[in-house]
Amino acid sequence: MKSMEKKSYMLSMLSLMRPGQWIKNIFVFTGVIFAKAFEVPQLLLEASLTAFAFCLVSSAVYIFNDIIDKESDKIHPEKKNRPLASGRISFFSAGIFDVFLLISGLLLGFFISGKVFLILILYVILNLLYCLQLKQVVILDVFCIATGFMLRILAGTWGIGIPPSKWLLLCGLMITLFLGFTKRRAESAILQESGAQHRKVLQNYGDTFLDQIIAICACCVIIGYSLYTMSPETIAIHKTDNLIYTVPFVIYALFRYMYLLYHEKGAGDPSTDIFKDRHILFSVFAWAALSMYLLSGHTQ
């Protein structure tokens, strides 16, 4: 019986870390892919370690957020089942584990480079401000989320010695804003009347307003990425003008995501939705496969 209880406790601690959210740290590898740095083993190793450091630090941030939102999570239809809100993990145990993950992630970042360490510190400060106050400020709350993704991209470029592309940063910003606002739209639809109680900022968002912002962000993603593929700078770096053929996969994935949001009541969590819908999954893998093929120089 004790072994079963110990196993259940360990699984609860793992759940507290939200490993499903670690997929977000794939943004760290964006610069490695589009700068063709994957051909340099040292840079690939540093990017991998940086992504792992973000996994540790982001898990620490999630635990801190769960501690702050423990009471409000209890009235959420899904979040009430989280380890802290359900009572499976004590406040004290969560706090100790939180500190351990934070220190471990920061030390790993310092080992990689001073720049990665600085970015991780900024990420922690941003998320502390977000958890304590900024998540209640309309529009700014989503910009904070997008900034977290931008810091991941910077850590995987500037942090390990790869010059970040302005096009890369622009496209990254727009796609993360799109995902952030669609998540707010999904939360508003799911929570309905209880949404204002759980996440107060939702009462400041109207469905029409969110729909307009989502449409704008989707357009910016498509236009920004399309211009990136046709940019003389991009063509000169990658020695191919064929990246334009990856654009349809981006458009289809965005439109499919919006379809799930408005017709299937999905698109609630981008980190899991990508694995739930085979259309989006196919588009992402097809885009990645074609991009890697074109960037590898097979079309020269």
C-alpha cells in the first residue's frame, strides 16, 4: 500500500510540473533550425540544455502560479483537479519543490552562458509580475505570455551566440499573440458565467473584440511569414527561394485552429491541441519536414 501511495505522490509531483507544457520550449530551437545551426553539434547541445533549463524554470513558475491561484482553481471545471487545488500535494511540499526547480534551472542557465542566465532571470521576473498582477490587465496579459515565448527564442539565438533574425522575432511574436488571444476566447466560452470569478480579466474581453484581434493576428502571421520566405536576406542565407511553398501548411494550420475554436469548442490549450487534432498535427509535421528539406540544401 505504501508503495502505491508513494507512486501516486510522485505522479502528483510530476503533474505539478506540467510536463505537457514543456512542448512550448521547442521555441528555443527556432533559431537553431532557421540559422542552420543544427549542423554545429556544440550549438545543438547548448540549445538542448537551454530548452531543459526553461523546462525547469517554467515548471517552477507554474507551481508558483498554482500556489497563488489555489482557491480560484477550485471553482474551475478542469483546474480543480490539479494537485494543489485538489489537495493531493501540500502547500509546503509544493513550495520546497518550487524553489528546487527554480535554482536548478537558473544554475543550468548560468552554466550554458551568462546571456541565457540573464534571459531566464528576466523570464522569472516577467512571470512573477504576471502571476501577481499583470494577468489581470486586459491585452497586456496576453503580451506577457507572448514575451515569454520571445525570451525562449532569444535564449536559443542570442543566448548561445546565434544572431536573431528580425523576421524570426516578428513571426514568433505574432503567432504567440494569436495563440494567446485564442486561448482567452476559449476560456471565455468554456467558463461563461464563472469565467469572471476565476480569471477576472475575462470580463474585460468581449467575444467580438477577441474575434477581431484573433483575425488581425492570424493575418499578421500569414503575411509576416510569407514575407519572410520571400525576403532577399532569407534567400541569401538559405540559398533557396522555395520556402514560399511551406506557407500553405501554415495557413491551413491556422484556419484549422480557428475552426476548432469556433465550431468544435476546442483550441483551449495550444500545447495539447496540436497533438489532439490530426489535421494540425499533419500540417505541423509537413511544414517542419519540408522546411528542413529546403534548408538542408537539397534544392540547390
